[in-house]
Amino acid sequence: MTKSIEGIPNSSLKCLVMNRKKITDILGKQIAKFLESNKTLEWLELEGNLLANESALAFANLIKVNKTIRYMDLSNNNLTNQG
């Protein structure tokens, strides 16, 4: 997995599954920001990664601005009540 997701087409993505890829907060925040402009994604799975509070806040913001996402799985990460 690369350190950046810039340059990836973002206009027809409907499902993104990136379970157990050791994704940390740095990339988690990039993914959330990247998906803010996506108007087609409906399904997002990031289960079993290394996401923590910063990512949780970024994904919370994502679902405020992206109304097409119907399912998001962030289970089995390092999320706490502060994120």
C-alpha cells in the first residue's frame, strides 16, 4: 500500500474494502478526506486496521458531508470514546 492515495480516480467507486491492511491514522485521514468528494461510494470497510481517534474524527466528518455512504465498518481498530 502506498503512503498516498492522490491521483486515484474518484468518480465511480461504489465499494471500498481495505480490511486488515495495517492502515494507520495518517492514511485513514487521507482516505476520509479523499472520499469527501466521492458521490458514488455506498460501502466502506476498514475493519481490523490500526485506525485511532484522529481517523475516527475524520470519518465522522466524512459522513457529515458524504450522504451516499450507507455502510461503514471501522470495527476492531484502536478507536476510543475520544475519537
